Amino acid sequence: SSGINAEWTLRPGVNNLYKLIDGIWLRLRQCDDDTVNESTLEKLVGIKERNGWKSVDYEYVDRLFVVNSGFPKCAKFVGLLKNCNRLVTRRGNTFYASCTEYNSAEEFVEEIFKKDSDLKFWIDNPDFVDISYTLSITAMKGNNPDSSSMRWAASSKEVLNEVSKLQFALERWRDGKWSILPITWCGKPTCVPSRKTWCWGYIWFGVNNDSNFENLIKGNDSLIDWHPYVGIHQGCKYRFVLFVV
């Protein structure tokens, strides 16, 4: 096989290599007939060079969640990326975690999906005009998933313009390490009518027998029937992270 067609992810809003890699990672989870190989990397290099994008930080790729037994193609993709110095670099000083951690999936759902909240990030990087950024989260109101939103709050237009240099992701602590769960393509969170199970793209927070696409409250946001990944496990923690693109 010639490998996955990387061009399919070049939609409006895909403005850096991180988002493109997120799209391929999710595509490999979703589609049984897609493969990834050296040809895939060559396509990515061509797209990166044509768009003048920077390489991805090695730490982002190294932290991408992979399960060899369940999604071996994702593991293979991450392994290939790690060894491609035309796509991945060790720049350093690009990774920043939110000031808030959530000690369980249940706490994450309560604080992020069920109530309005502000997340603060402190960024110590010479490319930025301010060290503090706040992500303001508006929770879903009633049975309307479209009422939820995530917006960057900034002290000035100049600061807000810097947000385009940031890659946003969810990170989970399990089995003694942090792993990135890409959310670039996840859309808006929603839930089943009982509100006991929530879905954010492919990530499900709740019981297995509720993890059915047809059970979800649907809004205007285009939902994709992803292969679900159930995110509730004992001993897990969650936080949001930023990478400087």
C-alpha cells in the first residue's frame, strides 16, 4: 500500500504540522483500511515545506497516546515520526501545562463540561508578549451542545494574536506517565440525556454501555461516529497542555 493520504486533513484551520499530525493519528484510529509508512512521512514533509511550517517538538510526539495492542497503526506512526528529523525537532522550552489538574475523569467532567471555568497558563518564552494566557470555557447549557465554547481571553489584541502560535491538547496521567490525547478534531463536548456519560470527539467519559453514538444529544456541530475511547480509569488525572508551534 502507498499509505494514508495525508492531504485529506488540509482543511480550513489546519495551519501547522501539529494539527495535521493529530488528524492522521485520529484517522489511523478510525479507519481499518488505512496504513502508514515511509511514503506517508514524505507526503508530510512536502506539505510542511510548501506551507513553511515549523517542525513538531519531539516531546509532543513522544507523549502522544499509543496502545500497541488496540491501535498498532498509531504506535507505528508515532515511531516513524520520532525518527524523522525533517518533521520532528528538539527545540525545548515549548511545553506548558495548565495550572489546574483534575484528579479523576469524574472531576474533569464536573469542572470542564458541567460548569463555566477559566484555565490559566504561564508561558515563559521570548516569542510571547505576555506570560499569562487564560482559556475561558463556557459549559453546555441545557440540551444544546452548541452553547458550549472555549475561547482565549487576553489583555490586548496583540496578546490574542499570539494564540495562533499555540497547540492545545488534553493530557492524561496513567500508569506513571502523562500521555497526550489529541483534541484538534474533537468538536464540542456533548452527553447522553442522563448526563452520566459525556463525549468529546472520540473520548468518552462514562460507562461502557452508554458509549453509543446514537445515545448522544446532537447539535449543529458535525459529530463524527468515532471508535470510542472510554476515558475513565482508576488513578487517572487530566490536564490541558500547550505547545509553542
